[in-house]
Amino acid sequence: MNLAILDIINGLFQLPLYLVNIIADRQFYGEIGCAIHVQIGGMGFIGSIHNLMWIAIIRYLVVVKSKKLQSRHAYYCIGIIWATCILVPAVSFLGWGKSVYVDIEKGCVPDWNGNSISGIARGIYDAVIDFAIPLIVITYCYLFIFLFLSRKRRDMICDGFQSPTAMDKANVTSTMFIIFIAFLICIAPWSLLAFIIMPVAQVAVSDGVYFTSLALVLCNSAINPVLYAYRSKDFRIGYKLAIHKIFKCCNN
């Protein structure tokens, strides 16, 4: 649900800003609008990957450590995620770095100019918090979950017993891991271009390559519901009920 809310915010507020710039073929809004664009984009990006990070942590605690978590723990995680995705990109408003319009993107991004110490520092700050830390944590959690479940599966086969609870945990965990892999595939090309290749290495990138990487980022939100439906019968049933209610309301 939290991921869905972030996707809705991205669709309602960030995508229209791109659309306005594309139609105008220039930066349509001023400096404040550019800073707002960066803030909203940062919230969507950071919120998505930190959501996946905390999901991985929760799966690790439940599966490997057998912790009994309550609903309040989910609320704590959601609070931390929202605080992170709001405060981390907000450093632009505090005077660290500035927001710049990138014509190839038709949108605004933080100034990661490799020619200045401030730009390099801001690039490292964003790369570490937005990408490196979540990636390391997620990899660690799912690696230990995989090792634990593999060992558990071998024990169950030796004992001739299949635990429904263990199988459910394995299915949920594998689904979330697939969601993470899809996110990584969608987000990695743009992240490498935006954080390293263009600002640090100063390598020129063609419009087609950059547009494709940006399109993958925007497509990630559309992929998740399809993956959930493919992996879960309950989601498929929920989608059918939702579609049925929508058509019923339209017919009335």
C-alpha cells in the first residue's frame, strides 16, 4: 500500500511536470518549481527503494529470526520511510547544492556537477543514501533468507514433512525478491547514468539511451501490479473484484 501511495504521488505530481516541459520544449517553471520537481522525484525514488529495503528487513526478521511482529512495527517502518524520503532530498532547500534543469530529461535533478566539490559531495550523498545502503541491506537480507530457506527445505525433505507456514513464508519472500529484482533492473541504468557516468566520468550519453533509462524508471510502477497478480492468487481475485465493482459503478 505504501508503494502504491508513492506511485500515485509520482503519477499525480511529478509526471505532469515532465509533460508541461515536453509540451513547452523548455523549462516551463522557475527555480522554485524546479526545486519542487526534484523534491517530488526524490521522494518517489527514495521512498520506493527504502520501502523495498524495509520489506526485506521485515522478511529477514520474520523468516530467519522468527520474530513475532505486530502491526505497530509496520507503522514504525512507514514513518521512517516517509521521514527519509522527505528529509533526504530536502537538503536542496537548505542550501546544499541546487536544482538544475536537464534538457535531455525534460525535468529537474540535483546538481551533481563533477567539476565542483559541492556537486561531487552531493552526488556521493545521494548515491549512498538513495541506492548503495538500501542495495547492500536488501542483498544481505535476501541472501540470508535464501540460505535459511534452503537449509529448512533440506531438513523438511529429510524428515518427509512439508510445513504450510514455511511454504507460505517462502512464497511471500520470493515474490518480494522478484519485485526487488524488477525494481533494480528498472532503476539501475538511470542511476548509473545520473550518478556516475554523466556527472563524474563526464561521458556524453545519447538522447535515446537516456530516454530509455528514464522510461524504465517510470515503467517500474506499472510492472509491480502485474508481478503481484502473477505471483499471488489472492491479488488476482482482488483485481477481479475491483474491476467488477468499477464496471458495476459505471453501468449504474
